[in-house]
Amino acid sequence: MSAPDPGRLSFNQITADHLSLAEVVEGCTTAGIQWVGPWRHKLEPGAGELIRAAGLRVSSLCRGGFFFADSEAERRERADDNKRAVEEAAELGTDVLVLVCGGARGADLARARDAVARGIEELVPYAREHGVRLGIEPLHPMMVVERSVIVTLGQALDLAERFDPGDVGVVIDAYHVWWDPELEAGIERARGRILGYHVSDWLVPTTNLRRRARDDGGGRDRPAPPARARRRRRLRRPDRGRGHQPRPRRDPGAGADRAHARRVPRARLSTARESAVRATARAAWS
């Protein structure tokens, strides 16, 4: 497998959430990064013009989703917000809207997952009209209550395969799915539907699910990098897909965890991680 082309890397804006979009664009331009992945809460008037004027392109927009609602009024409100997300993606010039599908919020899982399926089905025609594909991102099972009832690549594919590959695909984040014993089979199954690829490692021990290690640091005999300096990059498939490769994240309060991580042998985690990353890369780049 050849080395990744730097021209396919995209900077995920959440990596520098403390910066404005203009500051992120300036940083990407300075670093020679050609793609950026904005988040909706950081968009500002004229965002598309700002990005294009800097010579950058948008790999994807994050995020839509959160389909489950406690009432019909709330469901309609969420559906309208997802349509606005599609419109924003189209205005930015990207054809991928990342979906974080939403948690159970006290409901049974079957009911919440049914709401996700119905929400995506309702959104697909509108997204197709705007030339935007929906990328379902499974999250780690510990986030099932508050963030996503879709917790495996297999579940994401079960949903995506109800639709044409030109309408719905999946976004694979190694941090969220590395543990899955069916991951490599799922990656093979996902060929043609991989719209995004995130690489980041699992800290040992993990005390905060928003903290991540760079892809060469989790579980190794070296300190875990602190949270604010984390960087994520995306690998863009030349034909359709998007993907991500992270860099360090900094957490000023993680001194005790870093000390512990120095004593954890690499074999506890990184063998499984590296297998997942390599398999994902083979599928994404083929």
C-alpha cells in the first residue's frame, strides 16, 4: 500500500474548537492543508466564501442526526434542523453530511433505533435533491444513551444498505469501533459506502470519552498527548469518500493518566488497533 497523499488530508474543525472558522482556515492555508471539515456550531455568515477564497475545499459537514424525540413537535423540529444541515452542506460545496444519530434518552433501544431509521428515510430525498450524501457514524457503546444508539459498523451498514450507495454511506472512526470483533468483515462489507475515516487511539486508562490519543500513542509506553493540541486529519478518497487521521490532543488535567500510560505495554491495545486501521485504510484507499 502506497503512502497517503497529503493532498487528500482534511482538517476537522472540532480539533481546534477554541478557534473561529477564519482562524482555522488561516491555519490550514499556512500548513498547506487543502481540505477542511467544518462543524455546524462554528459556521458564520459567509463561511463558504471564506473557505473558497482561501483556496480550500470542504470535505464534509458535521453534524446532522439526533433523530429520536420525545414528542411529535420535537421530532418535526429535529427534522427541520436536519434539512437545514443539508442546505448548509450544499452551500459549503460538500457532498457529505455526517450523522451522529442520537441516543436513547431513556427509551428502549429498539424504539430509538426505529426513530433513527425513519428519520434517515425521511431525510434522504431532501439530501438527494441537494446533492448531499448522508454518512452514518457509529459511536462507542458507552455513548449509547446520550449520543448514538448506532454503536457498531454493522448496525450502521444495516441502515445504510436500505438506501442507494449514492445516498447513504458510513463514517468510520477507529476510536469508536476498534474494539468490534466484526470490524474487519464490516469494513469489507462497507466498500463503496465509506464516506469518512477518522484515526485516533484509545487512551489507557480512559476517564473521559472525549479524550483521545494520536494514532501511535494509545496504550504505549509513552505519555498520552494533552487534549487541546489534538489534531484530526481526514483522508479523502479521490472518487467519493472522506477519511480522517488525527494528531495529538492535549488535556491539562491528565497527568495521572499519562503516568499510568507509561506502564501499559503496547500489546494490550495497539495490535487490535493497528489491524483495524490497516484494514480500514485498505478499503478506503482501494
